[in-house]
Amino acid sequence: MTQSPELLRRLLRAKDHMDRASHEDWPVARLAGISAVSAAHFARSFKDAFGVPPHRYLLSRRIERAVALLRDTDLPITEIALQTGWTSLGTFGRIFRDITGDSPGALRDRERTDAPAQGPVPECHARAARRPDLKIAVLEKRRRTGLVSVDPT
């Protein structure tokens, strides 16, 4: 199903708001208001247009920003969690680990020890390569990991 250019512009407007202020709360109703469509229509259309539901997109942006802050600053992990929109350090750590495969502290240590010179790679390309992939739900990833680790005998 092809979406109209007008609807895509509206969806991009909401996506741009999330990109600009990923640390804020973005319930579907608020995003739908920006797009001037109903909440249900927004959620369906956003997933059709961008391949992921709005909440997963927001999670990926928050984690992407947290990874950049962990790599580029000496801020405490608690401060990074708060700056990227998390209200619970435990939730931040759990979701971060589910998406990246590492704890925030372990990722910071690894990024700093493995930090070769970037060379001529534009930063936007480097960020896109490190962007978390949230094509499936975090809980589904956790469930699949649990099934793989169970011994069938």
C-alpha cells in the first residue's frame, strides 16, 4: 500500500520532532497530533513508512545518543541515562544491554580501547553503521535468546 506524499510529510514532521528531542516523552497521541491524524492511523502509517513502530524508533534514537555520549564524554552513566530520556537507571541498563549486547560501562570501555582513527569516513555514515537494529521487539529478542540457551536434552 502506497502512502500519499502529504501523509509522508506529516510522518516525517513527527519523526523530526523525535529526532530533535529524543529525551522527551513521545506518546503516540502526541505524535499523531503533530501529524494531524488519529493515533491508530499514525502508528500503522509510521510502521509502514519507516519499518519500525514509533516507540522502537524512539528507543533506537535514545540508545544511539547514549552510545555517543558514552564514547565521547566522561559523564557518569546515570547522567547519560537522564539526558537521553530514561527515568529509571535499571530500565536504561536493561534496554541498553538488550539492544547493544553490552552494559553501558562495558561498551564505554570497549569503545575507548578500540577507538582507531576514523579516517575519511563521514560521521553520519559511522553513526548509521552503529545504529541499533530494532526490527524485532526487545522482549522478542530476549525470548529468542532464552530459547537458544535452553539445553534440549
